[in-house]
Amino acid sequence: MLPDREFFDRLADAARAETLPRFRTGISVANKEAASFDPVTEGDQAAETAIRALIEREFPGHGILGEEHGSVGLDREFVWVIDPIDGTRAFISGLPVWGTLVGLYRNGEAIMGLMDQPFTGERYFADGARTMYRGPEGEKTLATRTCADISDAIMFTTSPHLYPGDLKRRFETVESKVRLSRYGCDCYAFALLAGGHVDLVIEAGLKPYDVAGLIPLIEQAGGVITNWDGGPAEMGGEILAAGDPTLHEKTLAFLNS
């Protein structure tokens, strides 16, 4: 049995109860990487614990892949993939473009997904057939917008400094052709794409939990999301999302030229 929207709402509400009270409060930050800065907060850890507890109670036969508390049952038919705070750098900086991501994989394919931004009160949810929005703009079904020409496209990436080696050259090839490029929105950029506000999101070095909840949002709103080889995005890596399938095809060609 698949979960319904109400269950995803419960997951988002449980995470919200842990993250929002800690936002803009100057909470302590730990660094997960000795050689670089990969922050984690008690909000990340508490939110994932709350999400996992609900899943384990309601769907004990499902697997779970979480950013903060490891994995169980990854060989099972259904696997939940959790990023309790995607955009921790934004979170600790007081910038409300972080979000809670929850994706559900069936045999390795992302079929349902959630992105919740508690501070702005926006919730994006893909139920297997359509992508829906609930927030200050009311409730509506989302659709990506038409933009077939890269010269007309608005593009987001988290940071141009995240592209090592030849990836930087390939990214800059695309950036030089778009109408406008913007930085720093983490998962919120993908939500804007699903809502028809921007046209491209390009990222590098993503983990499965960075993208699992977002794949259904993009696809079920009419967009395309793959890795830079045009393959499935579920395992992360270098990711390209486009609202218009024609734009996606053209951008892939530039990335691989």
C-alpha cells in the first residue's frame, strides 16, 4: 500500500516541529568533514529522527536511506530517502531557501516526493501523478513552463564554486548561453522550476537524499530531470533539471560538447 498525502503531511509537520523553532536562533553547528565545511545541526538530526519514527511505525517493511542516521533495508521494494534539512548552509545563515525533502523509491525509481519550507509556509508534493502546491498562494496543481531556447532560460545552481575540474568548464558553457543565472537556492530552486518560475537547475556532487524528494516534483509537473549523461537522477551525482523537455535535450548537448 502506498502512503497518501496525509501521511506525507504528517512527516513534514513532524520535521517542521524540530526545524522551525531552531531557525534563526544561533544554534550550534558541527562540521561533518575534516577537510571542508559540511555543516550539520541538531535540527537536522532531530527532524530525521522524527520522520523515521513515523515511517517505521506506519510502514515497517519499507527501507530507509537518511542523511544523518544511516540506512536500513535498501534492497526492499519501497525505500524512503530523507534529507531533513536540505540547504543547511542556508539554514544556519538565516536564509529561507532550505527545505525538508522526503522521497519514496519503488524498485529504485522515485515515485512520490515532498519539499517543505516551514518558514515561508510552502509545501510541494508529488503524489505519483501530479505536483501540488500549498502555501501563501493557496492550493494549486503545478506545471513547468515552456522554454525551448536556452537564450531565454533562467538557470539556478547552488554555487559555481562546487564544480571541480572539467565540470566547471562544462557548467560555464551552459551559463554563458542562458538569459539569467542565479545562485544559492538549494532545493528551493527545483521547487521554483516545478512551479514554472525558472527553466533550468544544474548541480554537481549531489547525494541521493539531495534529489530523491525533488525528482517526482519535477517529472510530475511536466519537466525532465536526469544526470549529465541523460540517465536516471535517483543516485545523485551531476544533475540537470529542465521545465521544457526540448530545453533539457539542448542543455545536455551543451554540457557534453
